[in-house]
Amino acid sequence: MIKYNFNAGPSMLPREVVEQTAAAVLDYDGKGLSLMELSHRSAEFKPILDEARALMKELLDVPAGYEVLFLGGGASMHFCMVPFNLLAKKAAYLNTGTWASKAIKEARLFGEVVEVASSADKAFSYIPKDFTVPADADYLHVTSNNTIYGTQLRRDIDSPVSLVADMSSDILSRPVDVSKYSCIYGGAQKNLAQSGLSFVIVKEDALGRVGRAIPSILDYRVHIANGSMFNTPPTLPIYTALCNLRWVKAQGGVPEMERRAAERAAVVYDEIERNALFCGTAAEEDRSYMNIDFVMAPGYEALEGGFIDFAVSRGVVAIKGHRSVGGFRASCYNAMPLEGARTLATCMKDFEKKVQG
């Protein structure tokens, strides 16, 4: 049976990327050594890092004056690195869920933080639209996709100040106007590579404007100067990222990823709306293409566990919602084929027939 992995992260990767990584672990490029054994400063590894950075710039049309970094860890480290490097006096934050809330908490250690709007009043089920950004803010921080609540900013915000974005869960899934941002960052374990790697796209002239001393390991300028190798980088995840970036390019690039994301999401959302047993949780205009959240409809709540078991029996795995909200979450990142979305929708149809006789 084919299994479709809807895990929110670490998530599904293209099969060929998994196979390429596995082969490199056993023997990299016929050299008789595992990729995991190669020095990060070796002649073999440097081209891997250089090509990964170049492809990231190419696929996202990154303008001159920006640098791409691949660093160890996840997005949570950048919750503090961003304000450490960019917050001189005041920063604005849009609160759209758990990860935005955590970023706000960290930023308050470094200066004044203005929460310009929040969707907490409706359990983060929508993206606030009408809010005012202080003109004297150093940046406006947004979380472009909210994995727990299933909402997404599918277009770049028009802001009077430069943007900073956590794009952990939708990077490479839609075109981005990078010129609007001082910094884009995220964990790689959803749309880029396995866990243990983070990416940063940072505007170089936005750095060096804060008065505080920054520890070297947390200073983006130090990482830029050292080509992402100030300390030993996570070499294996960077290789996986390279393979995945090659795959994205071969499939038609980011525009094609966006087209596929919309197509997959439509299949699942259409079935949620049609099916009497289920209902969505996010506002329709803000529904995520990456993380599709839904619950049992009123009167059918007791069937939640039964549906999860039924789905597993059909090869649909890891659709249980985040522990903080329950329900279901179908994560449809770039690697998810359209057939996976169709299999989930068919599973929902068949479960409805089973329940209703």
C-alpha cells in the first residue's frame, strides 16, 4: 500500500530526494566515504553549500544585496536572533498564532514591541487585515503560514516599514517579493530538508544598526563573513536541501509549486465543504494551502478517533491535529503529490458512506 505522509514536520520529502540522500550517506559521489564523514571545509562539501545558496537565490529571485545562510537549529533560534540583529528601538509584530506569540516573547527582551493586531479573539482562525504599523518601527514581523491553525498569508503584505517573516512552513511554495523584506527565515523540516537546519535570507545593509554587542554565534554578519561556516554546519541536511532545490527547479520552479499547492488544497477543501461529517476551522479567505485544518462536524465529534484509524487503513497517515487544538491537520507541502490529496478526499467520502450507511 502506498502511504501518504501528512505530517506537519518533519515532513514528507520527494522520494528521489530521500533516495539521493540515502545513497550519499552510504557513499558520496563514489568516493568510498559517507557524506556524514566529509569535512565541512573539504573540497567535496564546499560546492554543495555554494550550489544550495545559489539555487535558493535563483528560485526565489533574491535581489542583489541579500545573502542566504544555512545554519544549524530551527526557526525558534531566530526568534531571538532577528531582534538581536535588527531591533534597535521598536518592532511591530502581527500575532497570528503560537509561533508568532513565541517570536513576540523573545523580541521583548531586546526592545519595545508593538503587537499591531491579533487573531487570538477567534482562536487564530483568521489573519487580521486592518491594522496600523508604526512608521518608526524597525520592522514588521509576520508568520506567513500558521501550521497549528491552518491560516496563511498567500501574498506579501504592503507595509510602511521593512518586513521580517518566519516562512518555515511555506518557503518555496509561492513567489515572494524578497525586496520587501529585511529578513526571511525558517526551519527546513517542512519544505526544504530534514530537521536540524534553518535558512536565512537577509538584507546586508539592514545589519549593523543596533547599538548592542552581539555574541558572534548569534550575529548574522559573522555568519555571512564566514559563508555559513562560522561553526560546523549541518552538512547532511544541507545536502538534502540541495537535492530538494534541484527537484523544485526541475519541476518548474516556485510558480509550479504554487500551482500544485492550490490544486491540492482545492481537492481537500472542496471535500470538507461537501462532506456532512467534517467542517473547516480557518476563515475561507485565509485558509492555508500548506496545512489544512478541519474537525468533525457537530454531532459527530465521537468519531474523530475512528476516522483517524480508517484513514491509516487507507494509507493516509499523520493527519491528527496539533495537540493544542485537536481535530485533523493535513499538511500538503511541496512534496505531497496530487494523488495524496485525492486519496484523503476519497477516504473522507468513504468514511461518510460507512457512517451514514
